[in-house]
Amino acid sequence: MHIIWTILIGFIAGLIARAIFPGNNSMGFILTVVLGIAGSLVATYAGQALGLYAAGAGAGFIASVIGAALLLGVWHLVAR
């Protein structure tokens, strides 16, 4: 059940991260959401590996937004 919660948080985090990194790029809504979900998953499992979260807990919302923003930043660097 926690994976579904992580995906939902990632969806919202991706939209917020996109608002943080506005700009004229060809990335659409679907890719933004996918990167947000990936950022949320990365934040969840990185936090678990570092001992910040328990095994059953998802990443916090702020950590998910930060993870999604980092992935969007990397995407912008790679896409150039």
C-alpha cells in the first residue's frame, strides 16, 4: 500500500517541482509526472538507505519534492 501512496505523492511533487523549474521546454505533463514519481521513489529508498525513514514509511512530501526537483534539474541539463 505504501507504494501507491508514494506514487500519489510523487504525482503532486512532480507538478510542484515543475512549477519550481518553469521554462520553455518540450517536456509534457506525462513526463513531468513520471519524473515526479521517480523522484518520490528515489527519495523514499534513499531515505531508507540512509536510515531517515522506516522500511514501511514513504518519503516525506518535502523530500519527494526535492527528489523530483533534482531529477527535473538533471533532465534539463541532459536535454540541453
